[in-house]
Amino acid sequence: MARATIVRNSFNAGELSPLMAARVDQARYPNGCASLCNMLLHPHGGAWRRPGLRFMGLAADPAGPVRLIPFVFSEAQAYVLEFGPRSLRIWHGGGLVLGGDGEPFRLETPWAGEQLTALRWCQSADMLYLVSHAGPPRRLERHGHADWRLVDVSFLPGVSPPEGLHCTVKPAGSRTWTYVVTAVHRESGEESLPTPQLQVTGPDALSQTASVTLAWTPVQDAGEYRVYRAGGGASVYGFLGSAGAGETYTDTGRTPDFDAGPPEARNPFSGEGDWPSCAVFWQQRLCFAGTRNGPQTIWASRSGAYGNFSVSRPLRDDDAVTVTIAADTVSAVRWLMPARRLLVGTGGGEWTLSGQGEQPFSPLSCSLERQSSRGSGDVQPLSVGDAVLALQRGGRVVREFRYSLDVDGYAGTDLTILAEHLTRGRRIIDWAWQQSPSGTVWCVTEDGGLIAMTRIPEHEVAGWHRHVTDGAVLSVCTIPGTAGDELWVAVRREGGGMVRCCIERLDPPFDGDNLGAGYGEGDTAAVEAFFVDSGLSYRGDPVVEVGGLEHLEGRTVHLLADGAVHPPQVVAEGRVRLDRPASVIHAGLPFMSELVPMPFCVAGNEIAGGGRPMRATRARVRLHRSLGLHAGPDATRLRELSFRTARDVTGTAPSLFSGEREVTLDAMTGDSATVVLRQHDPLPCTVLAVAFDVEAGEI
């Protein structure tokens, strides 16, 4: 009989599909899990319990729906926008932004609840552009911490044309001369629309002695004025010359430059059916796409003038651009994403938009190239490092688009193929990228589920995991925080005879805390471990009762008091009572974490014996700063592992454990075996490896 020890020291392939159960030859199989629930992945290989969700407050609408959108001006000035049915509230620093009356600041918005999922946005400094088919584009402007304004977008230049254009002619004559004048902004260089044309009768030929002198009322913030004269027909203008701020201009017969005409007013988004569904900033232009009347058309503003979609005649390099995708079928543009080129996702395929060759993108240099024909979902993509994550049509497959120098284009890799069961029968409707601390993509599914993928390309980590909480997740977003990126979650929770929509934030990773007195040097305990959902914490003098839990009225909550697990309590009148006083208390809804490695088997050539039966006698689990783990050969035979030792001080919480613990497998026999690891209590758990002792041969 052959004896061997099989070690699983990496789980960063994540939870694998049941269809992978026989693929022991696949490279990711040994690093995969049959179940990985409420656990996150380290790039080093281990799996650690996700922190709890800290309750921040109730949404404006107790039943939802809610859409969370990040507003990030800088790392120190990051906000979470809570969009509800026709309302907007703003979160910052762990609480709601308050208005001058001391009440939460609130804005009325035009979007009904069912329209929130289709809302798309892009941001530039203090301005957030919001678009959807439900109405014209809007711009959210931040004028102060508690001064936010939602305004209609004006698709006109930001500088007004001069007024009161008039002229002086010398000498009189019989020929008609036609002029327009524009103003140029002193700082941005944006040019206004032209004045109404001025027709004047003057000399048959202009010269130093026979001229037309133009004058106008100066425009605020104008740095110069440009004068155009008609020629070859009154509708064709050519650039004549410039005048400084507040000056006049005298036409002495200079030949106009008809390659440089004045801007012409244009608003492509003037009515219902012309409202875009996508928006993005790219190459100093604001780009819109996906209207109902122009589903395959992309509009790009003038360079550096985001609300200006005017063009000139003839076209100039900095004019607005309009380009329509010519494809076999009409497939609406579903998203735009800036990269080396502008990535365009349509229902029928993926494209790139750029200038021709090495030329910059402009009305005179525009190239559309198809990258793939898989089709895109209608969820805004994510920028992850040097790649873009986008949903395939149907919303069930996540593809990673990365530029390849070999083909000079973008290839889309399927990142869900090994965990297809997580999106089987349900679409992803919202997601967010949490770069720090663990590089995680959080995905909300249409049934209120929450799944996630740890993605660290440079270390070849791409592992999926499930996250279950007592409620339906509605929306997620991330903003920069002091301990890494903060994940904010909107969750509809039912219980105690009420429905409440809660705004919650994932707690930072727990790594233990040095307690000093009462513990040995370097000892750590779970005093600050926060592993409850919709939870709150108390810190202060020892108490036997804590309040503030009105949002969990009538619910049974789990508690951690001074690092020790306290028996569950039912919330009554927003309060719970403890059996003993405690100084640091965490209370909230429980959640279970589970890790089940993929079964090992003789057929995988992991030990000698070919297809012979085997017997697994025990497993050894290596842990890092963990407590309260249950383990066994299956879910029906779990035993709690013991962690308290003789060196732990009586009356205090046990120290966090790092090392190995043995699990009896009850001499499992058959052609495969595994171990089930579960954590029910509000305590930390990090699994670094699992080792199995097996015997193969004649049993």
C-alpha cells in the first residue's frame, strides 16, 4: 500500500465550476476550490475571510432601488453618490454630507427608479456628466462640499459672440461686403459662434485709402476677436484677421483664407431619440454615443471644449467629430472606454477608434477597426491596470481586453470560463474594481447576488469567489480610502417585519492587533476583528448594553466582545444586552465563510497507484492569525478546532493562532477526498495550505 502526503498550498484559482471536477490534468485544478464563499484570495496563494460590511446609514428610499456612483476629485476628496428614485444624496468620510440646515444634502433628479441601472457617467475634475436614453445629458457640478448642482448641458461654446457689430465705410461705393466676427476665450482658446452677418455697401475695391472698419461691444474674458469675410457666395466665409481685446478691425483688402472658416452651431442631442447612452473623455474630447436615432454613431466634442460640438467649413483638426460604424447589422454602441485607442463595445462586436496611421484623431483623420465579433453587454467596463474588463453580450461572460503588439490590436480573454456556474442563469448588472488591498472585481448579479474575482495579471492570479449576505445587493462602487480602496454596497435587507435599504462599507482587512498588557510580547487577539454584516462597533468604557441598532430591529445579531464570541442576541428597541461588560463590541448580522479544496484523487497521478482506491486518514490545515474554525470530511461531520492554550490569560480572548491544526477525516475511502473548512463565528480566518495523508492500493 502506497502512502503519500498531498499538499494544497495555493487557492488562487478560486472556485471552479463543477464541470471541472474531472479535469485533474488542468493546470489550475490543484489551486482551485470546489467552494469558496465569503473568502478573498492573496496573491501569495492563501485565502482569507472577507471583512464584514459596516453599516453607514439607511438609503433615502427604504425599499430602493439605489445606484451608487463614485465621484473622485482626488484621494482626499472622494464621494459616493447615492442615486435613488428622482433623488441624490452624497456620502463622504463615512457619513452623509449635510446642508446648511443640518439635514442631509439632497438634490432632485429626473431619473425614476427603473432608469437608474441604465445611467452612465464620466468625470472631469468637479464635473460629472450623466447620460441615459431617459432624458438629455445632465452635468453634476461640485461648487463646494455641500454645494452641488445638477444642470442641463449646453452644447454651445463657453464664450459668447460679440454683440453690436457695426462698421464705418470710406469712401461710399456700390459693392456689398459681408462680415462675421467671433470671440476667443483668453485662457481656454475656445472660439465663440459668429455674430449675425453684417452686410455693408462700400468701395468696389478695398485698400489703405478705401476700407471698412468694424467695431463691436467687447466680450468678457475674450482675449482676441477673429474676423471673417464672405466670398465666392455669401454663405462661404474665410478668415480675414484678428483683433486684440476691445479693438476694432479695418479691412483694407486682404484676401480671406477660405481654409479657415468660422464655427457653425450644432447640437446633435436636441430631442427625444437623440439622447446618448454612453459618455467618456478621450484625447481632450468629450465623446457621446448610442442614441436611439443613431445607435452606431459616436460624437466627439471640439478638442479641449467639452460642451462644444460645432464644426467649421471647411473642417479643421480641432472641430467636433461625428463617425458612424459601418457594420453588417445595426448594433447599438453600449460602451466607450479610453485606452491606447478609444475602445467601442456594440451589441455585435468590439471596435477601436483612432486617427489614421500616426496622425492624431480629428475630423480629417479617423479610423474604425473591428477587434472581435463577440458582442458587448450594456454595463460600463472597468479599467484594470493596463487592461479593460467588459461583459460579453448577455452579461454572463467577463472578457479582459489587452493590447497585443503582435497583432497591433486588442484580444479579449474569457475570465469566467473556469467558473461559469457563478453566472449561469443570471446576468451581471453592476460592478466595481477595488485595486487595493487585494485587486478584486466585485460583481452584482440581477438576483441580488454578489460574486467577485481576484485579478492580479502580473502574478497570473484570476480566481472567482462567492459572497453571501443576508439580503439582496443592489449596487456597488469604490473610492480611495486611507487603508486602500473602499468598497461601498447598497443592500436591501428584510427582517423584523420591515424592508430596509442599507448603505454599507466593506471594512479594511484585519491583521490582528498587539494588545500589550495581559498578553505576551507579540501576542495578537481578535479585539478589533469586524466580521459581521450591517454591523456597528462600540469603543469606550465597559458597558453591558449597546444601542444604535434600529436598522436591525427584531433581528438576531452576533457579537464579538473584547475579542471573545458572545452568545447571539435579538435587537429590541435598537439595543442588545451583554452577559458581561465589554469595552470593544462589534454587533451585526452573521455570515458563513467556507473553503473546500478541489478533491484530490489517484487518477490524477498525484500518488502511485493508477486507478486504485485510496483512504484519506487525516488533514493538516496551516492557518495564519485565525480563530474559531470548523473542519471535517464533509458538511455533516464538522468539528470545532481548539485554539485556546494554557498560556492564554483566563478571562481574556485567546490569542490569534498561526500554525497547523489537525483534522480527522474518519478514514475516508474512495477515489477522491477533500476537507470542508467553515467559519461561523465573527472571527478571522486565513488558510495558507491543506495537507492530506493518504494511502492508496488495496483497502
